[in-house]
Amino acid sequence: MVKIEKQSITSEVRQIYQQKCDDVIGDKSNVLVSHFGAFSQELVTSLSQGIEDLLISIGDDRMVIKRIFSILIEGLQNIRIHGEREESHNRQLAYLILADDKKTYRIVLANLMKSEDISKVKGFIDKINGYSKSDLKETYLSILSNEFLSQKGGAGLGFITTRMKSDFPLGFTISDLSNGMCLFSLELRLNRGKKK
């Protein structure tokens, strides 16, 4: 019975992932890269390099590619460091979707999260989405110079960095899972610029 229940968590997350892929395609975006499952350091390195090579081959502006690369590294490392593990197999359930349309790139990153952490993360993202560029920069510098940065990171620095590099506010969804945990999905967009 425990095995069936724990398998259902994987099924729930996979279903959410598949629905997000369908939504992205339904929005007339092209899915360039997607991955469902665990994100080892080797996979993060391989995905990042492969995505950078793909974007270069597409011919987009180097500054856009650098921003996407930076966001991906930050987001994938965040999944590795902060993503909770599902109990049945002691592994992280997470996903990445990178898509594009004629005007923008769309990045979706999702990982398991404890329910009690959701309100703190939601409040922080809502707060920084309301910041001006100068507020973001000031907060970023303040955290770097004043806050304690632990081995797991510090004071939402990753969200601030990601928001600074994105052209739009950070979007997110939270899906309740049957094991009392949640799936946190962060979504952002960047304007694309093809080389002339």
C-alpha cells in the first residue's frame, strides 16, 4: 500500500509536468528542451552546455543567451540544493521546460517544496515583482554585503538575480500533492533578439 501511494506522487508530478508542456504548446510556443526527473550536477552541466549551444545555433543575440544561461544555472542549482525529495525513492522530482515563440523565451522550473515554506516564497516573489530595477539592484547588493550566506544560499538571492535578468515579473504556480507537499513551479520570460 505504501508503495502505491508513493508511486502516485511521481504520477501526480508527471501529470502536472505533461499538462504544463501541453499548455506551452497550446500557447503556440516551441518546446526546445524539457526534462522530468532528478537533476544531478552532471545533468545540470550537460543541459546548460547543450542549451547554450542550441541557442547559439539558433542565432539569437549573445546577451540574451548569456541571460538565459545564467537563469538556467541559477534555477537548476536551486532545484538541486533546495528541492525537497519524495520519500519513496529519496529522489528529487523536478522538471525544466525551455520554449520559444517569435518574441520571447519561456523557462519553467519546478521542484517539490514543503507546504510550510510556500507562504514565505510566495510573499518574497510578490515583493520583488513589485520592485523597480533600482530597488532590485539595491536589495541584491544589500544581501551580498550584509546578509549571512549559508551553504544553501542566502535570503532569496537566486530569485532576485533571476528577476533582474528576466524581462517580465516572475510567475509561479503551486500545486498541492497528496503526500502533503507541494510542487512549486517558477515561470519566466525573456525577450529574444535575433542577430541581424
